[in-house]
Amino acid sequence: MQSLPKFHGVAPALVTPMNENRSINWDGLTKLIQHVSNGGVDYLVVQGTTGESATTTADEKKRIVSTIQEANSKNLPIVYGLGSNNTDSLINQIKQTSFEGIDAILSVCPYYNKPSARGVIAHYEAVADACPVPVIMYNIPGRTGINMSAETVLKLSEHQNIIGIKEASCIIEQCMEIVYHKSDDFLLISGDDVQAVPIISIGGVGVMSVIANAFPQQFTTMIHHALAGDYRSAQKELGKFLTIDPYLYEEGNPVGVKKLLENQGLFGAQVRMPLASASPELGQKLAQISQQEGLNK
């Protein structure tokens, strides 16, 4: 398939491999970049939730970015996760960040504080004004405690430095409303793996994916079929991912997908507290379903 426009297609939300002592496994991170790049993904998301960004230090984040950039032999675009529920702190963090080699940031809706729509708009406008690269918003009510309405998203889409949204509300009607009213160049990106094909069918441009860490080639093929309008082929693949998807989150994210990667022999499944590594029972379920659905090719 021909290369897609920037931020279209599949971006694995990269996990952060760790050693048994919970230090970062730098060789494992390099292996992961090679694994997903060889699988044909279109761009990379660094230090999102799946990368355990809540428990990596500022120094670790810098080294994670530089390690990924060094391993990024295909020069895939990089989206860097930078978000906070403290607007001033986030702006200061942006000012102290080197954006060399970073194409955009992914910035989560402020969590815990539960701001009003006016507060969310003020937050994102301040962040977008301060950020030297484009901003992709991230709506994930299950983690933040609030849902960014279509009206809020559309208002923010008017800002010249806000180029899209990762939508993980799983409210398909909300996604439809955004698509119906947005400008042609504003990107609707699925934040849910199994809703990605339906979201593409209504005007989405792709997905920031958890499962693409483990099965980049098959997942990317499915998404590329959908983007080409071949929904019959995409639907045949989607069933495999529908079966395994709930188990990825049964013990928290990225616990499940890290276990899949361990099962594939890439690196260990260790996560940082307060997360706990996958139970033997979950590991067995994931291995069984991967085999049963023909995902381990």
C-alpha cells in the first residue's frame, strides 16, 4: 500500500519494556521498534498510557525518546505523550522539552480535577499556544472522569495548532457528530482497537493501538484494508482481535499486551507498581487465544 498522509493509519502506543527489577530494558525497547516497524506500522506514539508514562521519570522519558529515535530506521513520525491536570505545570514542561525529531504531542484531557467544558477549552488553548509542534487531543473518559463532548472538540478544532483527537470514549454517535461538523483537515483517530474499523467507516483516519505492539503486521493490514474501503477484508480480521481484546485489559493496561510480547519472546512482561505483572492464568488465556485465532504467524 502507498504511504499514507501523516498521522493516518496505525500507530502502536508503545510499551516500555522493563527488567525484573523494574528498570527500563533499553535493548528490549530497540527490539520493539524493529518489531513494529517491520510490521508496517505508519507512525509511533511514545510515552502514552500504554508506555506507563505515569511511572517513568523525566530523565527516563528523555532517554526513551532518544532510544526510539535512534532505533527508528524507517523514520516513522513520532507523537510524544505530554499531558497533565495542571495546566501551568504542563506548559512549563513543554518549554523545557526538546522537540527535535518529534512531530506532534498527544495530550490527554485533564483528569481528576473534572473541569467544565470552558475549563477544558482554556486548558487546550493554552497548551496549543505554548507548544511548538501540533497537538492531538486525547479523550478517554474511563481514565479522566469526564467526557469531552463533540461540541467541545469542535470548538477546539478551530485552533490552528490542534490538528486532531484520539477518541476513546467508545461513543460512536459522538464520533459521527465530530466527523459531520469538523473541517476536512481535522483528524479523528480511534483510541480503541476494536472500534477502529467502524470509526474509519464514518470518517476516521486510523488508530493509536495497544495490540499493534504485539501483532503489528496483521493489525496494520486490517486497518489499511478499512482505509482503502475494503471493509469485507477488514471485518474478517477484526473478529480475531475482538476475541483477544478484553483479556488485554483484564488486569490493567499494559499488563496484557506485555504478556503477549513475552509469549512472543521479545522481552519480559514486567510492569511498574502499582500495576502487577500478568497472572499465570491470564498468560495462559492470551497464549491460547493467540494460537486459536491464528495470530502467532
